[in-house]
Amino acid sequence: PRTSRWMRWLKRFAYLLPRPTLLVMRVAVATAAVASAGDCLCIFDIDRTLTGSQGTAGSPCSKDVQVDGVYDSAYTGGTLVLSEVSQFISQTFCSQCYIGTISAGSASGAGSAERGVLHDKLAVPGHLPTTSWSACSPVTSPLVTACPDGTKQNAVPGIVSWYQQNVGASIANGDIHFFDDRADNVQPFASTGYNARQISCSSRDSKYGNAIGLCGAEVSEIVPDAGVQVCGGSDALVV
């Protein structure tokens, strides 16, 4: 709210200020606005969370879209398919949060077209101030890959530290939300103080014993609920 008032003031009295001064003030206000937005952090798995199974866009995954010409190396490989959340992250509460990824996969490796597409989709809300990607350890960017399943929670402090050091964000553990299609990646978040939620609950891949998602995350699954929750409703694990 305070930065909004300053922006309105600038628009009203801009004609009175020398151009160099005006530019400096606009940059300062914009920077403060981004920092003030950092009350929360949304972290997404990539494979079968931000993406769907290759070849399933339209049917059976009616909400997914295929990105022709872009290869996705996950699992058996094929043309990249984006989940509903990748397309419409701005329609979730995460549009007000800083953004990160923690993936067991590589998002098709350094310099890949897949990484470019995913970055551009995640950056739409305006709270992903980097194009760089990171390995699991050490964490040098909020876009983290190559974290073994079951250990993703260990990369979270590195993402939080990156945002603190680079944009001055102060993110409490209770304001961190992680989303993944695999239960064995969500359950280890219990007792960390972070929130974690399994997604793609209504679409599972039977070729992998339903252990992984099929169509990826839906917008309706991206909610700021507290605790750790896996698919299953009444038998969900909540901490």
C-alpha cells in the first residue's frame, strides 16, 4: 500500500521532477514493491507438476497444452506438455509470492528450450527475478534441479537465502508452500515448518503404479493450506 501511494504521487507530480531524479525514484519504488511482495514463497516440482505426461495434451489431459518443437527429457521423453498451473499461475495465490522450483529431473538440461519455456511461464506474476538455474547443492538460484526424490526439503533454505540476499526478502517457514505430484516428496516436509501439498491427485500414471502424476497440477490444487497433505482426503497426512 505504501509503495502504491508513492507511485500515485510520482504519476501526479512527475512533470515537476528532473528526468534523472524521476528515473531513480521510479526504480527505488519498483524495487521496494517487489521486496514487499515477498511475504510468501511457492516452490514447484517440475515433472508431472508443471508438466504433464508427453502425448497426453487434449486427451486425457484436457487442460494441458503441448508446446510443439520443445523437447522434454523426463521419463520416456517427448514433446513438452504444460500443466494447467504452468499456463495460469497468475490465477493462483502464488501470483503474490516469490517463485522457485525443486526438481529431481534436469528440465532437459542447461540451455534447453524447456527451461526457457518454464521460466517464462513462472515469471509471469513478476516475482522470479532471475533466469539462472541451479543444481541441488549448493543452491545458487531459486530454480533448482537434480535434487533426489525424498530430499527436496533440504534445498528450501538455499532458495530462501537466495531471495534474502538478492532482493531483501524475509520469508517465514510458515509462508513457504511446496507442490509435488509424488507423495514421497511431500511427506518428508513434515516437521520442517514448511507447507507441502501433493497435486495431480485426480490424474495418476498407471504405468508407474500411480506413484506419479499424469496431467500435472491443476489451478484448484494450488491453495495456501497449512501443513503437509497428500492425496486421499480423509487419510491425508496433515502436520
